[in-house]
Amino acid sequence: MPGCDPAEIVDAYPNKIINIHPSLIPSFCGTGYYGLKVHEGVLSRGVKVTGATVHFVDGGTDTGPILFQKAVEVQQGDTPKSLQQRVMERQSGSHYAACD
């Protein structure tokens, strides 16, 4: 959609657009936390539990109301990639659960 402003779309559909973020918001979210960067942050901080969050999209970055969260235990020897894989497996279907 050439010339389409994402902010206009978000404003036109309040509480209608959802996102799945690969951490337990409010941790490891916001500007700069995407993809493997989320899991690198989790491991460098030494947290024991991470997960996935389904939330509404609003005008901020990962600031919309939370609908659903699933926890994933951080395991000894995890790498960002292995942790990402387990979080992705756990988040599968989360958007459906959030809509129930």
C-alpha cells in the first residue's frame, strides 16, 4: 500500500491488531528488542524464565494491552538460538488462545 502510514492503520483499528512478542512483556521489549536480540538479552541478564506475550498493537513499541502470556524456562547451556526455538514452539497457537 504505497503511501500508507502504519500509524494511521493502528489508529484506525484500535484493539484489533495483535502481535506476538518473544518475551514476557514488560521485560526485553520495546525499541531494539526483536529476533535473537530478545534472547541474547534474556541470557545476558541471567533470568530463569522468559516466554511469549500476545498483545494489542498501539502507537508504542510493545506497549499495547497484554492479552496472553506463556512462560518458558531458561535452561543451562541455552544459546540465543536454542532459546528462541523453544519460545517459538511455546508461542505457537498463542494468538488463538488469546482470542478465546
